[in-house]
Amino acid sequence: MSESAETQAFPSLGQAGVDPYSIPLEKIDVSDSEIFETDTLWGFFERLRKEDPVHYCAESEFGAYWSVTRFEDIVHVEKNPEIFSSARSIVVGDPDPDFPLEAGFITMDGPRHIAHRKTVQPVVAPRNLKLLEPLIRERVCEILDGLPVGETFDWVDRVSIELTTGMLATLFDFPYEDRRKLTFWSDMATASPVMVGAIGITEEQRRAALMECLEAFQGLWAERDGKAPADRLDLVTALANGADTKGLAPMEYLGTLVLLIVGGNDTTRNSISGGVLALNENPKEYQKLRDDPALIPNMVSEMIRWQTPLAHMRRTATRDTELAGKQIKKGDKVVMWYVSGNRDESMIDRANEFLIDRKDARQHLSFGWGVHFCMGSRLAEMQLRILWEEIGVRFREVEVVGEPVRVRSNFVKGFTELPVRVHPL
Ligand code: HEM
């Protein structure tokens, strides 16, 4: 361990040279965003799973919190929402009291959560997805056909963002030409106070961006209020006319929009980028895909497990309880590290290998579990499937030609840049 890490109150675990096995257990703070940015998280989680699977961190940037790192303990937390509540916050940090943005129904419990979820669920239900599929395929083809063959370009920007933002615009029936605004608002919604400084904007500018988002969507709400949905239902029409959501206060509406924008955006985006990287790091798997494109649906699940685009969700204990022998007190923060549960060898065979023909590939935690299980999982899987089907009939290889740049966040696990070249068949 470096000397500075030893002497600091909150050692920055992402610093090069820190050995996860040589620091005292109680000093491990896996909420440190640097370990995600530098991709040095794995050893810390491996040690916690082995030595202290439900781990208490007394001091961190976000205060004290418990880490739940094993698959089965995470499922236990998810299955007991009356003990482990989603209200207050679903990330390790608490919301800013000056800007209390409730993140929609993902931060609700009980009947209110169910009612709000039911209102928008039809938008991503099988019937609507069938109607969406040809449109998504058309946009995938357009994007892939426009790629600069023979040149190095950024896959994140040209494909991952472009594709997910287009899909989101479709879900909201938001003006397609303004779709990049959705990316910007999503980035603003997930920017932590630390990131706000790092990307050169102020907290005031961040809030102003979110209020601009609210204003734009209030316009769409007014247009669609009282209107019967067209053949394909969109999210704004569903919310404006739903019995349980038509009376939403502006900040509640903003919270729901943020949930739907972030939910559909960063996650799918980072599965797309992470999948390309995983195939490059595992050339044998890439060859399996070329030899047998029928593996695509299974591969998509494996890519989502491997990437784990949301590293964690947090709950708050509603009463004193016990978890894997640890005494959790009412009010304690309990963080479920999906990124760790997805590498738990006691539940997933060869969990630290990327295998596109893995048996039971859908058995992962990237979409959560239980009552809050991801509402858009089928849509995300469909989008990734179509993308890889269309890549396969155009390109022999999407080759990563430079270092990926990772997001500095303990929540959104993904990439800001991935330099690639595409090689035609
Ligand atoms: C690979 C892509 C995706 C991943 C990895 C992902 C991951 C997650 C996770 C981990 C949760 C919380 C689950 C829990 O607490 O148990 C969640 C909830 C949710 N996701 Fe996704 N998501 C993805 C795509 C999408 C898409 C495309 C949408 C678009 C509508 C979406 C909408 C939502 C919503 C609305 C919730 C809240 C559900 C609730 O609280 O009942 N997600 N997602």
C-alpha cells in the first residue's frame, strides 16, 4: 500500500499500487468512484465476498453504509422491500435537501410504486415492442451504414449514444431531431457534485438544465393531456392520462422523467460499449459469434451481466434486522453491489469469464430482482439483439484500437470513449 493511502483518513482506493488484500478490511470503501474509473474495483469486491460479504464502511464521502456483495444476500434484500425500503434514495448518497428530486417510482414503496409502474409499463410491453422493432432496426441500419469504414472513431458517441437516444426519443415520442437533449439531461441528472466540477459546469447550471427538461416535457404533456393514444403508446401520453399519475406535481413529473431517461439511456448505452470491449478482450468468444450468430440472444444476456451497467442500488432499513449474521439498524444504508453479485462464483459458474454460450445466461443481477425489477429489460435486450444481428451482416470485426475511457461513478458503470475501427465482411 502506498504511504499516502495509509495516512489519509479516506484513502483513495483507486490509486495505482493499492493492494486490496493488504489494507485493513474496515478501510475498504467501495463507494470510491475512482476504483470504477480505473477499473481496479474487482479485487476489493472479491475480498469482501470472501472475507466479509456484508461489510460495514463507517466513513466515506457518503457517510456510513453497508455493502452487500454476494448474489444470494442481494436477492434477500430485494425480496424484502418492507424491511429494505427504496424511499429516500436508491444510490449510496442522499438527495440534496435544496433540490429534492424524487427519482420517480423507483424511489417509492408499496401500492404507490405498483400503481405508477403499471401506468407506464404498457409502453414497454410485448405488444408495443413488436410495433417498435421495425423502427429500431431501421435506425440501427442507418447508424451502422453511416460509420466511417477505415477510420478510427468513437463507438460511444457514434453508436451507443446515438442508438439509445433515438430509442428514448421514440419511447417519449420526443422530437427526433432534438434527441441529443435527452442525452444531455440524462448526463445532468446523474452527475454527482464531484462530477459537476470535473465536467466544467456549476451545480446551478445542472439544475437549470433539469428545469429546462421539465419545461420541454410540460409542453408535450399539455399537448397530449386528454388525448387517446395513437396505435403505439408513448410514455408522456401514458403519464398524462393515467389515473394515478395525471395529478403529478411538477417535481414528481420531473423525477419520473429522469427515471425513464436515465433508466433507458446510460444502461443500454453502456451495455453496447461494454459488449464490444468484451468481445475484443475475448477473441475466442468473438469467433464463436462469427461461427454461430444464433448465439446472439444468449450473448446479449452475458454482455449485460458482464458489464453490469448499474453497479449498485441502495435500500434503507425500516427496522433493525439481521443479514448474514450482521446486525443492521433501522435507518442504515444498505447497498446492493450488483457488480459484485454478478461475479459471485458460488452462484455463477466461471463467473469471472465472459462466455457467450454460457448456460443460464439470464440468471444475473444487472436488472435487479423482485418488485423493482427493471421495467425496460425486454426493450434493452431487443435493442442489443437487433444491433448485433445487423453488425454481423456488415462487419467482420469491430476492433477496439485504443484505451477505453471509463465513467467516474460508483453508480453508472460505463464508458465515455471507446476508439474503434470497423472491418467490413
Ligand atoms: C441493459 C439495460 C438496463 C439495465 C442494466 C437496467 C437496470 C435496472 C436496474 C438495476 C433497476 C433496478 C432494479 C431493482 O431495484 O431491483 C432498473 C429499474 C428500472 N429500469 Fe432499467 N435497466 C436497463 C434498461 C432500461 C430501459 C431501456 C428502460 C426504459 C424504459 C428502463 C427502465 C427502468 C425503470 C422504469 C425502472 C424502475 C422499475 C421500478 O422501480 O419498478 N431500464 N433498471
